[in-house]
Amino acid sequence: MYSHAPPVLRRGLSTIVLLGLALTTGLSSAAGPEMLVRPIETLQFSAKKPGEPQISAVRGDPERGASSIVMKMGRGAFPMHTHTANYELVVIKGVMKHWDATGSQKTAPRMGPGSYWYQPAGQAHGDACESDQCVWFITFDGVRDFAEDKGR
């Protein structure tokens, strides 16, 4: 199926398919009851903008409610921020870091393909891509938003 992809990416893609099925079971039926198949090669990502990830919605509408999306970006970090929805994330490609207000990018663990985290709504946190490119699968249980946390 992914025979032309590097082994690490094949494992990451397999992981994302399995976890995606588990994570999206709680999404609303707005996308309909039909099966959805989204090969990564067919995803259409948003335009590249400095300091922002590129986004491809694979289920739902992230601007209106619960959704599953694939995001990608190059090396860089987001400032401390919050979201109004809970989310679950799985790293597909690259090395990422994730920390809360008690930690920092320097002290956060390095997380490669297959790594997972759950982020509660309203909790300040930071994220970083520490490789040339990071790709991740993320499921929000509400609207995807971003509010910089000025308290830190």
C-alpha cells in the first residue's frame, strides 16, 4: 500500500490510520455515515504562511465543530497558547515536543512517529517541530481555534 514510502513513514501512516479510526468515533455524523478514505498523497493542504502550519481537513469542518485534520510544518515552535476544544494528536512524521505551563521546549520529551498526546481545552501549552518537517494527525472535539497565552 505504501511500498514506495520510507519504512518509518509507512509505520507512521499505519499508526495514523488505526488511531484515526479510534479517535474519530466520537465525531458528529455531520460528515455522514459513509466510509471515508483519504490517502496522504491526495490531501489538499492550506497555503503555506510563515509561522503557521498547513492544514488538511479529513473529516468534519474545523471552523464549525468537531473535526480530524492532518497538519504539517517545518522546524519551529508555537508560543504558549490555548484552545477551546480538547484534542488528541498523533505524530506521523518528524520530531515534535509538547509542554504545559510548568515545562518548556528545552525540557519536553522528543516525540517521533507514533507518539501521542491529549490536550485538555483551556490549558496553556506549547508545541514545536524540531525536525525539517513534522506531520501530525489531530482530532478536535469542537471548533479548532488558537489563542496566544500572554501570561507566560
